[in-house]
Amino acid sequence: MKPVLVIMAAGMGSRYGGLKQMDPVDGMGHAILHYSIYDAVRAGFEEVIFIIRKENEADFRKVITDRLDGKVKYAFAYQELSDIPEGFSVPAGRTKPWGTAHAVRAARHLIKGRNFAVINADDYYGTNGFKILYDFLEKEQTGGRAHFAMAGFYLENTVTENGYVARGVCAADENGFLKEITERTRIEKRPGGIAYTEDGGESWNVLADDTLVSMNFWGFTPVFMEEADRRFEKFLSDNLDNPDVDPLKCEYFLPSVVELLMDEGLADVAVLSTDDKWYGVTYKEDKETVVNALEMLRKEGRYPGWEA
């Protein structure tokens, strides 16, 4: 069975404001994820699963998927707070989704034993990442453990001029397999280079421009879906009754599940580097940069048929 593409589109852009996944980035009304789907189909993907919130479906269909009819097969999975194991309840006052691993888990009934890639809806990844991940997922799996992959982007290609970003800084071994991901929640361009802070800006640590970072662009076998579903109950047990954890904000993160499987020897992760430049709208001021960059790519012939 061919790999399927899972697109996480349930989150709201809190710093940007509004449902940025639907915001047009060209004069023809395309959103960033239309470009991602174009690149994914060209790489070989034939089906897309959108993770959305049920209340956004009508708008999402009108702005996003109506343009896709006849071009790619697609389906919807819904990330809902109430989608939790029996015996648990949503804490009173919680409105925040349960995180990226919970989002992917929402597609568990649609994956049906297939390999799959995962991306964010509001990130432009370029063409190469889709190709290298599709080719990886098409290969026959061998060995006792599961083999996952991630597209590793060079840090200098993933920062904005308009503020800070959060990135998973990756360390790989000599064979190109992921050893660990360290979440840096505030990375920005500084006079001395790209740097991160852990103390609110009191001190800064410079990172090399070619540091590999995760942009939530993953390739998984069905093992990941099975394990993410199975371990969600433990996540809830560990967090909802823990006095040191805020039950309104705790999140079940996709990279955390990956690291658990690595640590337990159940999976390895090949880091597939790409020199494509990331574009995204983290802040409203980023939109002009994205619009101009995509216009240039169209003029270069990267998106034939979208020249206008």
C-alpha cells in the first residue's frame, strides 16, 4: 500500500492570530498547504488525511479542499478534546488541544496499516523533503525494530526575521540516525548569529547555521500510530493527577513519543537532511516574505500552472 500524507491542521496560530492554515499566500487564493500538497503529489503521495477541528470543517472545505477535488484523494480526522481513553475526563476549563501526538492519533482509524508522513499545515517545506521521505516510506522494512525517518532542516533556513521560533535541535550519530531532540523554545537571529535562550533573554547560546532541526516533518510506519495510541493513557495518568503539572496545558508531543520508542529500542529514526528553505507565517509580518518567496518560485517554474 502506498504511503499517505497526514497534515496537522487543527491548531490555531496564537501568536499570528486566526486560523492561519487557511490564509491565502498568493493572488489565486492558495494557502501554504496547497503548495505542500502539490509537492507531495509530485513526490508520489496519492492520499491526504487532514487533522482538523470539527467546528472548522465547513470553512476548511470551502477554502482548502474544494480546490483539491479530482486532484488528490483526501479524508478528514478530527482532533477533539473528548477523544480520550475510557475512564478519563477532560479537566474542567481545558480548551487547549492535547498536542501533536494526540493530533496524529486522531487519524488512527484511517491509516489502516499504511506507512505515513506527517507535516504541519502552516509550514512550507520545499520539494526535496517530500521526495526523500516518500522514497524512504516506499522501501520494505527489515529488522526487528521499526524504522522511522525525519526531514532535517538546516537551522539558518528555518528562522524568521520578525521574532523568535521554537525548534527541535537534533543530534545524529555517525550513521545518520537520530540520537536526541532538544526542544529550544526561543531561537532568534542575534547580532552574533542565531542563538537560543533558556532564561528569558538574560543569556544567549549561539547555534551553528548548519545545525539540523526538526520541523515536524516525519515518516512513520504503523508502529508509531499503535504506540502513540497505546501510550496516551499513561500520559493522561502521569499528568492529570500530578500536582506539579497544569492539567489545562499539558501536551502529548509527537517527538516525545518518538524518543520513548528510541530509548526502548523499538524504533530508530533516520535523519534525512534537506537544504530546502522553510517558509512559514509565525507572525503577521512574515506573510509578505512568504508571498514574495512563493511568487519567485512560481516564476522559476517550480509550480507549473500557477504562474499568475
